[in-house]
Amino acid sequence: EGEILRLMSFTLITKPIALFTQMLIASYFGAGVQLDAYMFALFPINFFTEMIKRVFSAVAIPQIIKIRKDMDEKEVASYQNAIILLFYIPLLILFVSLLLWGNTFVDLVGAQLPQETKDYAYRFVRVLSIPALLLAIVGFSSAILNLNKQFRVPAMLLPLNAAVTLTSLLLLHDKMGIWALPTSFAIS
């Protein structure tokens, strides 16, 4: 019971931190071309990394659980690593696609965006593609830790990520302007 409450508390403390972060973003940057471009560029990053992480959790984790009955610990670890490597393929495709064809994505999906917004979005997509790769890897690692009954580390990542994002934003917004947002995303 105490462990469940402790794990729930990690999620609950994340929400006020995230709310405060969103309020600061609105206060610092307001509605405008730069913030629109950042949010537009962040969408495919979050969408595709979350999709890959969820497919990993829905497909790989049950498969690893299934084979645990028939293999020894070393074989399970090897199988688990092979599945993780297999899931790196769509991540690398996403990463390369965003780096090489991020402008095409912005032009296709954001055809109605003003040119100034597109210009910022082109750069944001490229900059955000690198932390997107790391975001998915952390998601895979969290799923594997949960599978191995190591619940605290994945649960603590939520408030830690929120706190790092907030701190980065507070420290960097004056010096970097809108670029504090992708930098905060990358640091967290």
C-alpha cells in the first residue's frame, strides 16, 4: 500500500510543476509566431515517439514476459536486448526523416502557416529530433525497468523531467528567448 501511494505521489507532484511551466511559457513567450512554430514542431516529435514507446510496451513487453518461462536469465536478457535493438530501427528512421525531410513535413502539414512560422518550425524540427531519440530510449528503459519490478526509477522520472524542464526554462529564457524551450526539452 505504501509503495503504491509513493509511486502515485510522483505522478501527482508532476502536475503542478507542469502547470506552472505552462504558465511561465505563456507569460514569457505569449501567443506568437515563435511559440506556434515550437508547438507545431513538437507535435510530430511527441506523437511518433509516444507511438513507438506504446507499441514497444504493448508488443515487446508481453513477448518478453511470455518467453521468460522457457529461457534462463541470460537468454531472456539477450532476447530483451535484441527486441530493444529491433525497436531502434523505427526510431532511427524517425530521426533521419526529421533531420533530412523536416522541412517537407512542415510544408505538407503546415501549408497554411505563415512563412515566418515555417522558418522557425524548420529549425525546431531538426533541433528537437535529437532529444526525441533519447526520449524514446528512456521510454524503452522505463518499460524494461517496470518489467523487472524496478518501479521507483521510472516513476521518479516524471517529476524529475518536469523539474528539470521548469528549472531550465527559468534559467535560460532571458538569454536564449524561444530557444530556451527546445533546450529545456533536450536537457530534460
